[in-house]
Amino acid sequence: MKPFHLVIENNIQSTDVGVTFYGADGATPLGSTNCERKDDPIARLSPDLLIDLEPILNEIDAGIITCAEQLSETDDLLQLRDLLLEKDFNELCTMIFNVLKQVVEKSSSRGTTRSSETKDMAPATSESRWVDPDKRLVRVWFATNRLPIKINDVDQNFDTAESADALTYGICNVFIPKSHKPGSVGTAWWRRWIRFEKDDTLTIHSAHALPKNAFWQGFKHKLETWWKPGERNAFALIHGFNVDFEEAAGRAAQIGYDLKLPGEMAFYSWPSRGNVKDYPKDEASIGASVKHIAQFLHELSENSGAERVHLFVHSMGNRGFIAALERLLATGFPELRLGQVFFCAPDEDVATFKDKTSTFPHKFENRTLYVSGDDKAVALSSWLHGADRVGVVPPVHHYPDIETIEVDGFGILELGHGYFASAEPLIKDIREAIATKRTAAERAVPTVKDDHFLINVD
């Protein structure tokens, strides 16, 4: 077991949450207490947790955390803050701080120090125009038609090759390291080695499934209690080919964190194999996922409680998305109420895309299409299919009521197929589109190029 950690046991039969404190040997309990859980659909179904206190201990030793109030705001305890009543959470933080402070003082009296690296670390700050209640531990909601494995475990897993007949809903908590750069889900190890940089990889802190009703009740509850009227946005990513569940979670968290906009972030994960060589299998899988994507979009629009629903649809995910819109119309579901819709590097046939988006039967604020001549993945798809694909230019194709933005100035080794979320100028453009509802012509980043718009990421 880890030294200095908490074991959190959530009793779903009552409102009790058991907290046990373990010391330096990681095996002997130093004490335990019962706290009261919030009356919250998500809190009631939260799994048991193990919280590592070593990073907090180091920050107390370094003088970064100097009181219980600062401890209560640390990223490491955010899941606990989400779980407990405020009074119980604050009392627990006071107890934890006092115990860890004594450990530090005993080490100091022996002439030793627990940490030298953390002394130069400064607390993260947030921009005044945006309040991030999750700090660097980002809560991401998910739905998937991947086949679940160990569905009752905290660390939820999904089969990479098999799909399910029904949706699984749940929550991931993704940790954003202090070394995070906007647009990045982690620098390649060899680049970090060359530059002597710290590991900036986004990691899933925990993931667990929820019953459908609890999922949507919890989603709505978070929007109503964490965000003010006018700020209750729902953001959702539908990923592309060659993406596994963990990668989808990391990318969704990165987008939600970097956008710096109020609201709740979600993603839909269809059963991509997460391997380039499995492209034909992914094509079959996205086709078989259409009914599930349609269900998720309908429920997101109707059940989330969001004032605005914004969608980021990437690569092959565009095929499932536009087919799902048609399915909703054909099966008599109410039209979706959407905010901003971003078609990102679509791996879809030009004629098919034009036909299906021209008869878009759903409400929306604006639709933006990002394409690029530097996107080698979609270019390869064009060659493979022997026909133009929407996401690669030239030529630049035009579609009714969709603003086309060409993205230029990057190479495949720098950004590649995921440029829509990896290039900071695009993140700024997406942020402005959502925050202001302005058209591309009115926004700061795009410039006019012939009969469309251009963003150069150099």
C-alpha cells in the first residue's frame, strides 16, 4: 500500500462515508472517522477511493500549503470535496492538515527534508474571466457502446474489439499536470528526453459506470449547482478513428480544460480499435454505432439540463454523427437543440457530406468546418477511397450554412490529424465562437482567403 493515504468507503445504504488514514508504513491505520455524504445522485453512486497524500505532504513541507483552507482547495482532494457535505469536508481537511504538519515538523526536528523539488512550484492561478471549480482534476462524462469489462470497478475498462448492445454511461476524472501545455495531451517521451522536460501526460485518475438515470440526474444536478444561469453549457466530443477509450477521455478533458469556458464536458466513445491498421474495422464499427450515437445526442439535448449543447465531431466520427441526425429524424424524435457545431477534419465523402448536411433538420447557432492541406491522415483516406474527403484540401468545397476554415502551417509530426484541438489558435477560435456566438468573419483569429477563411498556426 502507499504511505500516507486515505481509504474512502462510500456506504450506498446510508449517508455515511468512512475515512481511514494510513501513515508512513502504508499498512497501519492511524485513525478513522465517519463523514456525511452529499445528497447528490453522483455522490450516492461514487465508488470507494484511495487518495494519495504524499503530494500534499510534500507541498506542506515546501510551504506551498500552509493551512487547512489551502489544503481544501488542492486538486488531490477534489473527488472528496465532490462527495462530502461542506462542513464534514472542511473538518476532515483540518484533521489531515494537522496530522501531516506534525509529520513535517518531526522530519525537520531530525534535520531532514521531505522534498526539494516542490519548493520552486507555484500554485496554479486561473484567469479572472473564468472560474474552474475542478482545478486540474477535470470531470468528464461519457457514454459508450464499447463492451464493458469490470463494470463495477473504480477503474472501468472497455474491450477494444467488441461492441455492446446498449450504452454504458459514466464519469472519468482526468488529471491535468502542472506542466500541461494548451492543446497537448502529453509530449512524446523522446521529445521530453531531448528537452529534459517533465512528464506532461494527461492521466485518468478514475473512471466508473453509472446507471442511466443517475447519469443524467447527476449531469443536470452539476449544471444547476456548479454553474450560474447563462453558464450551463454542455460540451461533447465524438472522436475519430484510431482512438481508444483512454485517449478519448484524455482528449475530451484537454479540450474542456483548455477552452476555459463554464459548463460540463462529455464524450461519446464508439468502438474504434485504436490502431491504424484496423481502419476497415473502424469503418464497420462507426456504421454499427449510429443508433447509439443518435440515442446519446437525443438524451444530451433532452435530459442534460444544458442551456446550450456544443459538439466537436472529429474525423470518422463525422460519419456516425450525420447518420445519427438522419436516424433521429426518421424515427420521429424531437429535433435537437444545438449550440455551436464543429466539424473537425471530417473523414467523409464530399458528396455524402453535402447531401446530409444540406438537409440538417436540427436547430443550431452556427456550424464551422475545419479542413487542412496538411492533414495526411484524411489525405490517405482520399487515396484509399479514390474520392475527395471533406477534411482535406485542395480543393475547398462549400456546404450550405457551414463556414469553412482552412488550417495551415503545421506538419504531421507537430500536430497531424488532431490539429483542431492541438493548435492554440484553433482553441481560441472555438472559444470565441462559443462565448460570443460570432460568425467566422466577426471573430479575431480567422482571416478571409478567397471564398472561405484561413487560420495559420505558425
